[in-house]
Amino acid sequence: MAEKQIGRVSNYFDHVGVAAIKLEKALKVGDKIKIVGGETEVKQTVKSMQIQREKVEKAKKGDEIGLKVKDKVHKGYRVFKV
């Protein structure tokens, strides 16, 4: 399956290791994603995500989600579903 860009990192909260991601396509718990930017490439499975600090199982286009990430990312990094 070809990778599809599903959003961009809009913020990163270093103290908790959470990226805020503005979605361009739907995303759900269990999906595999890749975050790419600069020298960084982070691949992981979505284990949980939040919208406005509320835990959700899925999010739609236009939502901004909070997602715990394994490595530091930066604003503007692209998010793909793999």
C-alpha cells in the first residue's frame, strides 16, 4: 500500500513527548504511521490519541489530535499512514 500523507505536526510538547497533529485524513487507534521531517523518521503504531484531552478511538479530517511519539518531532513535520 502506498503511503498517504494524513496530516502535519502543528506542535510538539517536549516535557510529555506528545505531538499535536492537524489531520488531513481520518486516523484510528491501531493504524501505523510515519512522521518525517529533517533528519527524523519515526514509525509507530497509534496506541492511543486524544482530542482536547479526551481519549478517542478515531479522529476525522480537520481534527487536531494529541499523540505520544517515540522521538522528538517538530512543527511542520509530515505525517503519513503506512
